[in-house]
Amino acid sequence: MLQGFASGKVADLVRDLYSGALKQRNEHAVGVIDTTLGDDEVGLLFARERHGLQFPTNIEVFSVVPPAFDELHRWLRDQSLRPETDAGTEQDAVDATGSELEAD
């Protein structure tokens, strides 16, 4: 998908099929969690940010994000907001704590 397609029609078809597969995967994962996690049981799920899973209302969800991840997230966000002219150069970035992170 990142390489592009010969036509917009093909791109739309691939995007729709990908979105449908992702939706089915998420629905299946939530269904498995809902049927296997009993009342008063605890489960642990590692998922990426913006995972798109919609848990049933009887499941209480807690998100745990370590401080180091927050610093990395802020650095990545700042890098994505950099002007296009800086995007191809390698420069050291300094995060809010003053430690250096190398740009790739």
C-alpha cells in the first residue's frame, strides 16, 4: 500500500479490503476476549496505540503507558511536524528531559 497503485480504483479496492480485514480481526479479538474472560477475572492485553478495539461495556479497561514511551511519543510527534527540508538530514534531537535522541 505504501508503494502506490496504478489507478485510484485499485487503491480504493485495496483500502476497502484492508479496512474490512482489520475490522474483522478486531471483532474476532474482542469476541475471543469476551467469551474467554469470565466474571471477576483479570486479563492482560498488549496492544498498540489507537488499536481500534471496542470492548464490551462489562469489561473495564486500564491503559498503562510508561513515562519513557510518552517521551518517545512526543519526540516522534515533533519529528513528524518538522519541515520537509529537515526530513532527510540526520540531526540529534533533544527531548524535554535534555537527553539526546538520534533521528533516523
